[in-house]
Amino acid sequence: MKHMRQGKLKPVSPSKRHQLDQARSSYGQRAWADAYQAFLLADQETPLGAEDLELFAMAAYLVGRDDEYLRTLERAHNVHMNAGQCARAVRCAFWLGFRLLMRSEMGRATGWFARAQRVLERDARECAERGYLLTPVVEQYLESGDYEAAYAAAAEAAAIGERCGDPDLIACARHQQGRARLQQAQVQAGLALLDETMVMVTAGELSPLVTGLMYCSVIQACQQAYAIDRSREWTAALAQWCEGQPDMVAFAGVCQVHRAEIMQLQGAWPDAIEAARRACARSQGVDRRATAAAFYQQAEIHRLKGEFAAAEEAYRSASHFGLEPQPGLALLRLVQGRSDAATTAIRRIAGTTVDRLKHMSLLPAYIEIMLAAGEVQDARNACRELEDIARSFDTGVPDAIAAQARGAVDLAEGDAQAALGSLRRAFEVWQRIEAPYAAARVRVLIGLACRALGDEDGAGLEIDAARAIFERLGAAPDLARIALLMKGTAAGDTHGLTPRELQVLRLVATGKTNKAIAGKLCLSEKTVDRHVSNIFTKLDLSSRAAATGFAYRHKLV
């Protein structure tokens, strides 16, 4: 009533009508900056009505004015409430709570969700807003690991969306169902639900906000499940969507992060780091999560290239913006020779991660670090866990990751023949999906297995091929590792010793005690004792003096 009296006192002027027409037209054409400016001018002349306030808020959000988005959406909520439009007021309250939740402002977010729920309780009629208010409940179930409850709540929300004819709600709920099924290792069912969501996205059936949210969440889910082909497909579609809206800031940063991730996998490292830098520039001050992910992506490439200071700084920046910098930081510590720090960090994060997909992503780094530290039994246990998870995912890549880990563990335990089968299976997958760095790392392990079996020609071919890839990529730490592994054994027989046993033998030959060797290689003294015992057994030796003589006679030092 009050709003109607204001309208009689101050009718819409021709200039405001022109601005509104221009604003709505620009909004329809996805010219977000023009729409924002026109709505702003119209609002300054006379306060906008509720529906135009919602459009104004969305334009503000898309051009990166997050605080103004929240203020304007709150105004729209209040105008709807004053006009008795409870359902529309609830929807505004939901999106306010959702955005605050994304900003980690939990108190305010919970307050808006509670207000929305209280308003809905006054009206028994079914409306789509009831379904929207189920979506944060689904997220809570997913976070706690109650995936069946998450699926059921999301299914209820989707059903409400279908009855009310609300495509945005249907898409949000369907994609949550898909994520729940992925967590339950029902991969095909989960991916089918995500694909169904993306059909709605790419057909242009959704609002700009929900379109962007679904792109980001679905791509992330596909990456966590190692559905690489889908990640590439949807990332390309997201990039095309963003390029068609050059004014848009809200999703531009996360788009560049996903592009960087794909480029890194494909071996286009200079392009990947440039995309990650663009992501920082577009998202800083707008989207903390995208900014954090962009810094982490930069750190990963710096680490792989051996640019350790830059990697350290980028990991710290990712942490500053709220992202756990593991396992990347632990792998950085490993290559820096700080294996104790690496071991402590990876044990901590692996031991506290409940999410099944996130845990799977940590295990390869955990196994690598444990093997480097000589903790072979820990690596073997983690490998079994990784294999159990991988068996429940039939996207191909998890099996390759598990096979590579199995091969590395078998090789560390001296079973080169068993290692070869697993490693070649992993190599075939990396080669098929065109992941050159991962393929090259497997080829190094294959080369070491060939050498342990006395096949020097095979070892040379594999390691030379890996070296060529590392040189092209600029993977300095891997090149240094190859040089260390090849030192003193390029033309000789390893006599059945593993690479770690060769390292220990060389140090024994220099007169170092087991305790000193443990300190130099960052291993436990017990592990070194075991390596020395294995060396004596394999070479049929009875003393350290005999081992020293053997090493010099066979030019192993």
C-alpha cells in the first residue's frame, strides 16, 4: 500500500522510463556493464520496483560488485515483503543466504535461510522456494558424508522444481544428486545426472547465475571423479559462454582456473600459468575461492618447473585466500629435500580428509612421499586403499593412478617384474588421454624396472623418451632426478638392486654408518638397516668392507 502511494506521488518520468528500457534491453543482451549502469541511473532518479531491483542486483553481481549485489537483493526482498509477495521475498532471501555461504559468512547466511524458512511457514501452498531451501540442507549432508540422505533431499527438491516448472531449481537439485552418486562410487549414475544438468545449461534454459554455478560445480565434480573427457568438454563450453559476455567478471576467474588445469594436464604449461594469472586478475576482490584456486594452480606449475621460491609464494597466497595448499606444498618440500616436513604435512591432511574423492586425490602424493622417505609399508597400505577406491570408479584414470602407485611400490620392494605390468597399464592410459608429463613420469619408473631386470637397452629407451618430454616441458626437478638415477649406472648392471639400494650401497662405500646414511637420505635408521641387509643378501656379501669392494669393482661409485 505504501509502495503504491509513493508511485502516485512520484510517477515514472520519461527519462527513467528510457533508462529502464535501456537497462532491461542490455540485460537481455547480456551486456552486463551497460545494464548495471542504466539500472543505477534509473534507481538514482526514483527507487526501482522489486523485479527491477532483482535484475539490478544480478547485473551488479555479474560485473563483480558483490557487496552491491547483496544490498540490492536485500532491498528487493524488503519490497516484495511489503507488497505481500512472500514467495519472491523468500527467493531473494535464499540467494542472499547462498552468496553469504559462498563468502564463508556463516552467521548471516544461516540467518537469511532461517528468515526464508519462517516466511514460508506462513503459507502452506507448494512453491519452488521450498525446493531451493532444501539445497543448503543437501550441501550439509554432502559435507557430513551422509550421501544417501543428500541424494534423497536433492531428489525431493528436483521433484518440487518439476511440479513448479522451475528449471533453475531442477538443475541445482539434479547436479546435487549427481555429486551424491559420485561420492557413493556410482559413477555412471552420477555422471548421467551431471550430463542431464549440463544439457539444460548449454541449451540456455537457466538464469545467468545458475548457469555459471552449474558450470563451475559440474566441472569440479568431473575433475574429482577423473572424468577427464567431460572436464575438457564442459570447460570448453564454459570458456565459450564467458567469451560471449566480455563484461562478466563473476565467473571469468574460475573459468580461467579450469582452463589452466586442463592445459597443465595437456603439457601446455606456459599457457596454463598465463591462464592462472588471468584468473587471479579477474577474480581478486570478487571471488576468494577462484583467487585461491588460481594461486594454487600457479604454484603447481612453478613446482614442476623447479621454480621453488615462486611456488612457495603462490602456495602461501592460496592458503591466505582459504585453500588448503596440500598436497602440492608437501610435494614441494619433498623435492626441496625436506622429507620430514613433507611426511608430516601429508600424514596430517590425509588423516583428516573425510571426503572420498578428495582423499583419493591425496593418496598418490602420500605414496610418493612415503616411498621417498623409505616408509614402504605405509606406502603399500595407502596403495591398497587407493586401489580399493579406484576399483569403484570406472572412468579409467583412477585405475591408471592406482596402477602407477602399485608399480612404484613393487619397484621399491624389489619386484621389478610385477612393477612392469602395472606401470605399462598406467602408461597406456596417460598416453591415450594425452597427458605427457604423467606419461613421462611412468616411463622413468618403467626404465628403472627394466634396468633392475638387466634390460639396459629397454631402460635407456624409456628414460631417454621421458627425458625428452621433461626437457620440452621445462620440468627441471625431473631432469635432475634422471641425472641422479643414471649417475654411475648408465653403462653398468645394477645387479638386481633397487634405485634406493644403489644409493645406500654408494654411501656404504664412502664409509658412512647406517645412522649417517639415514640422516643424509632422510630415512629411519631401521629402514637403512633393512636396505643394507637386502644388499648383502642380493650380492651374497658378508660385510661392509666386502660391499665397498663390490661397489668399486663394478664401478657403482
